[in-house]
Amino acid sequence: MGLREDIDVLDAKVARLKVEYEQYFLRVIKREPLPLREEIDRMVLLYSNQNITNTSLKFRFNSIISRYNSYKQYWTRVLRAIEDGTYWRKAEGGFEGAAAMPVKEPVGAPVREGSPAARHTPDGEISDVYTKYIEARKACNEPIDGISYDMIARTIEQHRQKIESQYKTKDLELKVYIKDNKARLAISPRKK
């Protein structure tokens, strides 16, 4: 087999390994796909030590390797979360980021007097942004579990402080918009 065919095989194996890891995380398969991962590691080591003179093949090989390395970091992070018991599988009613966003208060909870949102925003501004953000996420079919009013208020306050110090203004505008079929929240200085 030539180098081009070997790189095609490596690309296909990386794609297959990605699918097998997702199946493992969803408990479709019971064992981590270590044999395939070791086989890919051997192929990577073999071709990393060879001098690839064809520029397009070298670029393709390096892009496959960088994609594989980012997958490995993600898999390691998820495996660690599974071991710690903080990973929520999608099949169990959670979503990928669910472990990072614990629900502390019910959705739509009012702002408490001492909360960051109560200190710096006009009454109702955070409430309007929160409502628009939840509606935008629903419109984009994004999960809303784990997104509490206080979480949005804290996020806005953190970014508000950064923007205020960066632009030396307290006149800021909060916007909710949809980009690439994802709901976004933006804080920017108000244009005069």
C-alpha cells in the first residue's frame, strides 16, 4: 500500500474510533475501544518518523493528527468525568454540558436582593434578557435544563465588569441573537 492509501485508512480509522467512543459514552458498547486506539497510535508513530515529501499528503496527515489529538483530549476529559461521577450521558436525560452547569434554583427564579443582577441593572432588563435567551434556545432546539435566572445574572455581571473596564463606560446594551443556529447573548457599549 502507498502512503496516500495509508493516510486514507488512518483517516477512516480515526472517524470510526470517534464513533466507537461516542457509543461507549452512551453505553451502546460496553468496553472502551482501546485496541483500535492503540492501532491508530502505532500508525501515527510510524508515519510521524517518516519524511513525507508530498506537501498535500503531509498537510492531510498533520490535520488528521491534530484532529485525533483533540479527540484524545476530549475523550480523556469525558473519561475522567465518568470516573468522578460528574458526567451526564445524553441517553440519561442530560446533555453534554450538564455536569458543568448544576441546577441550584428553579428556572425563572426571581432575582434576590444581594445578587449581582440586582445591583447594576434596571429592573426588568435581566428578566427580559433571560426570557429572550430561553426563547431563543427553544427556537434553536437547544437544551434549557440547567440554565437558571441567577446563572444568567452572574454571567452578565462578570462580562459587564470586563466590558465596563475595557471601554470605560457604564452605558451597556444586552442583546440576545441567533448565530449559526445557536442562541447567543452579547454585552456591548451602547452606541450614541
